[in-house]
Amino acid sequence: MRMRNILFLIALLPLYCACGRIQHTNAYPSLAPEDVVMYQVNPRVFAPNSSFNAVGEYLDSICRLGVNVVWFMPINEVGRESSVNSPYCVKDYKSVNPEFGTLDEFKGLVDACHKKGLHVIIDWVANHTSWDNAWIHNKEWYMQDEEGNIVSPANTGWKDVADLNFDNKEMRLAMIDAMKFWVDSVGVDGFRCDAADFVPFDFWKQAVDSLRAIPHHPLLLLAEGKRKDHFTAGFDMNYAWDFLEGVRDVFVKDSCVTTLLDIAHSEYDTIPAGKVKLRFITNHDEMVKMSPVREFGSERGAMAAFVLSSYLQGGALIYSSQEVAFPGRVDFFHYCHIDWNANNAIRTEYEILMKLYNDYPAIRKGELKIYPDCDVAVFQKGTDRNRFLVLVNVRNAVRNFFLPEEWKGHECMDVYKDTLVALEDTLRLAPYEYRILKY
């Protein structure tokens, strides 16, 4: 048993070193969107205060998840007028929330991420500001009603924020200047742009062109939205909202897997090569409602949904607390205690899955071949060097799958279990079981 533990630790050693492979210098390395493994940091699950320091202490654990991009939810000072304490209610675009720490502490955290090979992106709230943001004195920078009153974003219910007017050129330039501050002065490597579908295309094009012109600092830009023109504006990634709803339909409502695969095809059919749809089973908005463990019926259901979402076409996201299978809701408006030592088995499962994802380009971006079935998601990912067959039982019941002719009768490697498998005509899958086979 002792020797087995030693061998297990040796096998995991590359996971501990993964974040040290890329060192940031004055010439920042670029990161292909297809290679992104993103970790979303909600500072309010790490500490009731001084969250930047707490996140810094957790970076090695983030690295072991195979992550190469850390996305920080809004770190700006939060407005107080009409506030619900949402981090998406920004009082000052160039300051940090004192609840989390100081600007110097955040700069130190960004540097620590860079030393571990992690790219850092921050949430950018372009659509609106708090009511006590200094910009509010420039009334023409905001949308107004017929009586000249500044208004909240229409049809949202977001009464804590004021809607910005993108017809105003001065406001646009101030926004872009603030974005450049975080790149030039703090060293962030990109932005996740909140509510991107609410903001006009021509502003995003103007902002992205300005940011891309910053020398020696390639940026990763993610749009929270599903408009196709985000990619024309210059974004690298946007959200796979339709795919998430399809996953829910399959796992929760027993829809046929083929309907989800149709959505996957539709999402990628019209986007440029090399661009990526970010896929996930939860994020800060979803965890407010329900954890994936509850939504997908169990830890096994959640893990099956994650493998299907991340392995099918790439674009992987892990939300802080997901790796410990936190079963409750996470309210990002206030501090939420998470036991980071909980459920080490699930954490280890994520570590192994994402190590395979990183080690084999075929899994991330290999040529995709789908084998239609109603209850089991089955797809092949291949390159000239490797060929994988991924099977995910989306039902909470045993399923038998008739293997494709090109896989029958072969000996292959189950790369997750690190065991040889002699395939026959069919493969039996336990409830919510997944298999990752290499031939």
C-alpha cells in the first residue's frame, strides 16, 4: 500500500509543476483560446476580508487543477447608493474593493499568478455603473428617460446600477482608458466582459482594437454573451449558453443526447476557426440558484456533465467551490464559507481529467466524430498522433453501448484509470459513468 501511494504521488507530480511551465516576462506569452482551462475566482468564497491574500495562498491548489487562466470576478470598489452589494455595481473603474485588499496586494497577486504560469483576466462591467460612481456627474454619459432622469438598464430589474450611453464618445474613451490602466499598470492579461450582449458592437470593436494595440502583451478576451459579432469585434471566446441549457435538458429532463449534439454543432458552425465557446456546468450566476451536485442529481451526475461539456469541443471552466463538490448555493453578494479541504476525491478527479485534457491536444481540439445515441454521449477526438473515444452515460441507470466497428475487438488504454482494456462488441456503463479510451 505504501508503494502504491508513492507511485500515485509520482504520477501527480506533473500536476504540481504544471503552473511553472510558462514564466511571464516583459514579452508576454500568448495563449490559444483552444488551450484555455479557466478557473473563476469569486473572492467572496475565500475569506470575509483580505481575499487577495487568501487566493494567493490557494494558488498551488488552483495550479493542480491544470488551470492556465484565472478569471477574477469584479474586484472594483462597490457602490453604496441603492446597493445590494453586487460586485457588478462598480463605483470606480480604477480602484479595488477594500473588502478584498489593496491595489498593491492585487498587483502582488497578479505577479504571483504570472510566476506560476497563470494568465490573469478580470471581470469588466461595461454596461452600467453604480449610482455613486463619479461618472454620474456627466449626465450625458448615461441613458435617460423622457424627463431627463438617468435610468437603470431596461428590462433587467437591476435597480442598483445606472445604464451607460454608448452614443457618448467621451464616455467610450474613458472606459477604454480605464481598461488600459489594468493592462499597463497592473499587468492583467485580458478581460471577461460582463453582459456583452447589452453593449453595442461598435464599442467592443473600438475597445478591442485599442487593447490589442498595446505592445508586447497579448490579451485573452472573453465576452459574456452569445452574439456572433463578438468574434468580429475581436473577442477570443464567448459563452455557450445554449449548450448549458441543452446539458440540463439531457441530464434533468431526459432529452435525447442527439439534441445536445445538434446544439454543439450549431454553436460552432458559424464562428471563426480557432475561436472557442466557453462551456461550463456552473458559474457565479448559476451557483446562486443551485449547485451542480444538486442540479445534476449527484456528484457523479455533475462529473459526467462536466466531462461531456469540456471534452466535446474544449473551452473548460471550473468555478471556485466546484472542485470540492460544494452542495449548497453560493451567494456572491456576501461572504460564503467553503471548506477547501472537503471532498478530496472529487478534487483529484478534476486534477486527473484536466491533466489528460492538457497533455493530449486531441482531447482539446482534435477532429471530432460523433456516434449518435439517445442515452450515451459518444464521440471520437483524433489527431495524427492519438485517437480517443469518450463515452458519457447521461442517465442514472446502467446502459450498454454497441461500440463502433473501428473500436470493436481492439486493446486500448483507459487513460483515466490508467489500465488496458480489451474491447468487445459492447461496453457496459454504470449510472453516470464516463470512459476515456485511447487507441
